Amino acid sequence: MPHVLYNGTTSPFGRMTRVVGIELGIPVEERQIDVYTAEFLDTINPLRQIPTLETESGEVLYDSRVICRWFDSVSGRAKLIPAGNQWEVERRWALAIGVMEAGLQRRMEVVRPDGEKSGAQITKLEARIDRAVDRLEHEAPALRDAGVRMDAVATAVALEYTDFRYTRDWRARCPLLEAWLATFGARPSLVQTRPH
């Protein structure tokens, strides 16, 4: 049985794992599911979250960071999480994950029925995204020099998810980040997995 990745069509976390798998040459059978109705997932992932990876040996891994680390450990290729500057890479990766989390929470709030959504919560989440992206602008030189590394992959996915679900306005404030993404975002792994 090949590795099976249970995923969603627009999940930035699932997309990040797919990009990593492609970059590292790990064959994965991706199965798109509706996490809200996928009761079968409860037996292998009690959190019923995506992405969830079922390995060839039947081991089940979640969440996205664990899956990315596992791919990195078994690929036999150059590591996406280098040992030398690990904490710098981890910090930027965490910042990008925070952008994805805030973007997903914002999306969930925006689609709530009128009367249930909170304008104050949406504003708070938008401010969090904006602050984090502005911080990533200061990190753009390090990302530019990173090549294909975990912090760069996560940042690209986070920025494109921001474009997709929130706004492209960050681009005017963050010219270094925009220029970096124009190049890095053209990688086949990102083009192939881009949400529509």
C-alpha cells in the first residue's frame, strides 16, 4: 500500500505537506475528503483533522508539521530542516504556520451565518495576519538565500493562502517578500498544488 495522504482541496496545512512530499520525491496517494463528514477518519486520527498520513507500513501521522518532519527524515535527500540554523528555520516556520492558522480561523468566522459571526474577531485575526506578514518582510533576505527549505516552503504556502482567503494588499507593503514569492512560487511543487 502506498503512503496515503487524507487532505482537503484548500487546506494550507495539507498543501504544505504535499509541497514537501513533491520536493523530496516521496510518492503519495492523495485522497481529498470532506473532514466534516469523514467519520472513518476518527478511527485513525481521533482529532479528525487534515492532513493525516497513513504510511506504507500502516503507521498514522498527524499534524502537518509531523508529516513534513517525517518526509524529511525518510527521503534520503538534502534536509529541508538543516541542523546548523535549525532554530532560525523553526521560528520562521512557526510564524508561517501562525499566518495559516489565523487565515483559517478568519475564514471560518467569515462564513458563519449572520448573527453568529464576530466582526471584532475577524478584525483581530486580520491584524494578526498583517503583523506576521510584515515581520516576514524583514525575513525576506533569509528566505531568498534559503533555497528549498522548510521555512521557505511554509512561508510561500502561507502567503498564497493569504492571497486566496483574505487579501493581496500585503504585496504593496512587502516588496521584498512579493519579489521572493514571484520566483519561489513558480516552483512546480507550488504551481501543481495551488488552490483554485
